[in-house]
Amino acid sequence: MEEDSVSKIRVRMAPSPTGLLHIGTARAALFNWLFARRHGGTFVMRIEDTDKERSSAEFESDILKGLSWIGLDWDEGVMADGSEQGNFGPYRQSERLGLYKKYLEKLLAENKAYYCSCSEAELEEDRENQEAKGEPIRYSGKCKNAKNHSGVIRFAMPDKKVAFQDAIRGNVEFDLSLLGDIVIAKSLDEPLYNFAVVVDDYEMKITDVLRGEDHISNTPKQIAIAEALGITAPKFAHIPLILNTDKSKLSKRSNKVSMDEYVNAGYVPGAMMNFLALLGWHPSGDKEFFSTQDLINEFDLNRVQKSGAVFNLEKLNWLNREHIKNMSSEKLLGFLKNNLAGITAEETLIKKAIDLAKEKIVLLSEFPKDWRYLFEAPLGYEASLLLEKSGDAGNAKTVLEEVLARLNQEQEDFKTILEDISAKVGGRSSVYWPVRVSLSGQRNSAGPIEIFSVIGKTECANRIDYAIKKIT
């Protein structure tokens, strides 16, 4: 994965459409994308859909749309709309079965693979015997010379060691003899993962494979298959697993694991990309807030850690808040439109509200719930809430009446009105509190001057008048 081969780099993401987009899949896709963009390479999207029973078009669509939502794009393969683009297609494994068959027949003809007719009962008996003797669990090889013409297809694993240079983990060595003869196809028309991926990476001219460390045990198998086919395996980099805070593997018991859950919760794409990039990769300095271009400029496999990356929800929330703060109101409005159902305010007012709220919200989903008072006059609050800092109803009513009178009669700055009355009554809380509650109807909200800047003088006057009547 040297930087002098920038013009030749081709990486791929190859998700299986058997479920919703997983956080781990999204992080792996991001690392591939950053590596390709950093080095001027090509990012390919391949769909590994040979599991006919579990694969679905709906899951494929969810994965592609989720990756696009984060901000990823790709140069070749199955595009976000389901169409295909590129010179090495088809890019769905289910449409490449004839190609796999050709390579399987080559291995069979050269006695590098063979049919196995062993029953599950026979295999289980062999496993039990091996366990009893303390031997490695692997296929015994009893069908290797049986000249069968049907059954599953096993790869004749060489009895040797294989080593490869992992871009993250350094030199990695495996003893292939411990693996046994693995099944690489259920039949000539049903290849399994470890075989199909070797053919696809070769045919699509993939140069570098970046994937999770849970695949590291597959790598020696794939290298051995590539050698048997007489082709060159790509370079490998195995990125660390994502862990829960207790260092267990990320699971839905402790965290949301599908991207849809984060989208619906109100996270923004820039924050999610930023957060995922930091799951295992360390920038050169202390900076944690990154734009997309910053990530591309700084991404380096040499700074990817070997140990597991802890999923820290607090950091994600902090990043989401920072990215929301730094987004334009126009852009935020685009993300918020799905959250504004039932709000009929004019777009100008909504943008003013966003300008105020974006400094304080952590999740977009908070906006329509916690800031609704900026669009709709609050009516359901209790009169007692107005009185908490005013002593009694008479004091609160007097304060609100004077604020309303000056609002209606004078062209003064709203802050000046509140400060003058505060000085007169000897304290800000007995003025600011009832005014703020009358404008928001909430115990916790933006301040009265901030709310005034969004809803304007007329609406403020109407809400204060309503509060006076509520006290009366």
C-alpha cells in the first residue's frame, strides 16, 4: 500500500445485503473511501448477494443509501440508485456465477479441489474424535482421492505456511495445514465467500483490501486459493473491531448498530463520518473535529491502531453538536424537513429558529420537540410556572403588564425594556422569568431576548397578554 502506487490503487466495499447497514460496515466503507480519495484511487462497490435466502433488494438499497447519506460516493460498481457503472461488471455476485464456475472447474481439473460427499453425521463424528485426541478441528481429507463427481467442493489446502504483510498489523503468518480442506462451493453453481471473493478481487483488479480484523482468518485461505489459481492476491489491511465501552464486541444490546437508527435519532452526516473515522484511526495532532476534506487530507493507514476501537456515544454526541453548530441554516433546514411535520411556519421564521437552536441542540430530533414554542404560541403551561420567581401573582402580573405596555407604546429595544423594569423592581429574575415563561411556556428554554429575536414584537405581545390573562 505504498504511496508511489497512487495511480493504480483500486479498493472495494463488498457488503452482503442480508440486513440493514451496520455501523461496522459503514466504518469499513469509510476507511476504503478515505484511502482511495487520499491516494487518487478508485473506490468500487460490489454486492455479495450469493446468500439467496437472506439477501434482499431492500437491504441492498438500505446499505447503499446509508453509505451515500454519510457522504460517500464511489466510482464504479452498483451505484446508489441500483444501476451499475464500470468496465468489470456485473457487480452483483449473483450475476457472476458463470465466471466462478469457470474457475472452480480449473481447480477441479488440476486436482486442486475435489468433490466431497461426506454426510454431516460423518463430519460430526470426525470432529468429536479430533476433540477427544486434542487435535485441530479440520476436515480429515477422506474424500480427497475418492474421485467423487458430486457433493460440495473442497479446496485442497497446501501443507505449508503462508505469510503476508498487513498494512496495519505487520507480518502475519498462518500454518495452512491447521485449516484443513475448506469447502469453497456447495456446487459448481453455488460458490462460497472465500472462493468468490478471490475471483472477484482478481477480475476487478482490486489492489488493496481494507476490512475488519474479523476477516483476518479468511486471508490465508484466500491467499492459498489465489496461488492455486495462479493469480496475485491483493494487499491487505485489517482494521480493528468496534467495541462497546466494556470492551466487548459492538452489539445492539449496548448500542444502536444500524445506521438507520442514528439517522432517525437526529445525527448529521458530517458528524457520523467524523466519528467513524476516529474509530481506530488517530490524526497527527489533538484535533477531533474534521471536515470531509480534512479527513481525506490526513487519513493514513500508518495511524490506524491494532487494538479495538471503543464506541463512545458521548464523543459522537459532542461531534454532532459541533457539526450542527458549524452548518448553515439552509443546510440544516434540508436535514430537518422530515422532522417538521405539522409545523406550518414560514421558512424565514424556521431559519431564524434554526440559527438560535443550532448553538444548543445535540440531535436534530430535539428541534421540533424542544423548540416548538418558536413556531406555536404555548398555551398548555400552568399559571403557577409564571410565579416561581415573582413572589406572588400580583407581582408577576404587574411586571408583565408593564412589559406589555412598553412593548405596545414605545420603540425601545426589548432588552432595554427588561433591564429598566428589572432595575425598578430590584432584580432581574422577577422580570426575566415570567417573561421567558410567557414566551416559551417552559421551565427551560432560550432567554426572552433570544426568543424575541425570532418571533418578533407582535407575537411577543400576544403571548405576554395571554400570560396576564392566565394569571388573572
